[in-house]
Amino acid sequence: MTATLERRWNEALVRLEQIKTEAAQFQSRKAHVATAEQKAKALALARDLPRLWRAPTTQAKDRKRMLRLLIRDITVEKLPAARQVILHLRCNGGACTETTVSLPAPIAERIRYPAAIVAQVRELSHRLSDPQIVAHLNQQGLRSPHGKPFTLCMIKWLRYRYDIPPISLKRPEELTVRQVADRYGVSIHVVYYWIERSIVEARRLDGHGPWWITISDTKDAQLRDWVRNSGHLQSHHSDVQL
């Protein structure tokens, strides 16, 4: 008799556990069935989420909590060739989405001068000095990759980085003031007079420094004839040093 009671008692305990399990499963399924009112509140909260996220009163820790409520996990897939990553988002509700994000360019590329600027500096270097190039670029409103006006240091870096030679200080066909004075047997003051009156073609960098003079064959014949017929142009052996 005792054995029979013990067996029935054990069967009752097993059944009780089964009933508890079934009750818990039922309650769980019932909890996941949202009523119309619950759905309406959830949708209203979802529509209000962007405003709440951007609100200045919402702290960073609150935004993190909001993300944890919405997102279960994120898997990152990197695409090195395209410099992109794909974010696989799995929400707590079971939905999955993908977002492609472009990676920022390497720092070396972000501070690289545009090809158009490099080409312009290369072209200007045939006829302008570095200070003149700086002034020319800034007058055009151009800026460096950092958004700053151009400086001499920037132009020097461009020359070094892209192997751009500076303007030649003196071209092979050009003559100095002393060389012109010696060629025509006049004083250097006469040569400066020719320069001031644009009788000869002359240039100098940045508005200062030595003059470099170019004399064509026609101008050479004209000057020789002029000196030959004007005795007062003869050199008086000026001691002025260039």
C-alpha cells in the first residue's frame, strides 16, 4: 500500500511540473500578442523616436539605451577594394537591415593638393617667382586642402613633392646691366635710362633685384647706331657696382 501511494505521489509531482511549464508557455505566448492599443502606442513611440533622439536634452547614455532596446547586434563586413563597409543590423524584433558606409580617404589623400592646382603651379613656374605664384593663387580665391590661403612654404612643398623646378633666375639670352654697358661702351646710368624709358626689354623678379635685359638683333643694330652717332653716350667708366 505504501509503495502505491509513493508512486502516485511522484506521478502527481511530475504532472504538476508539466502544468507549470504549460502555464508559463501560455503566458509567454499571450504576452507577445499585442492589442490594438499597444500597437498604436508602439507606432506613436516609433514616430516620436527621431525627435527624441535629436532633442538637446537627450544625453549620450540615453541614446545608447535606446539603441540597445532596438538593436540586438551588428555585423561589420569590410570591402577593402571599394573602401566601404557593410553594416548588417539585426533588430530585437527579428528584422534585419543592411547599410553601406564609405570609409574616409587616408590622411595622405585628404591633404593631397588637387591635380589642377599642381598643374597650375607647374605652368606658373615658367614665368613667375614663388611670391608671385602665391599672390596669383590667392587672388583667384584658391585655398589649400586645409582651406587656408597659399603661402611660400606651401609652394616650396609643392615644388619638392611634385618635382617642379623654380623659374630660372636668368635666362641664357638675357644680359645684366653691366654686360649691356660693356657691349655698347656706355655707362650703366645710360642702361638704366634705357630700361626706364622701355627702350630695351628688361625684367626683374618681385619688383626688386637685378635687371635682366633681352636685346634682339634689330634692337642691337639700333643701339649701336645710336651710340655711334651720340658722343655723349660714351662710357665714363662708372664705378657703380651691381
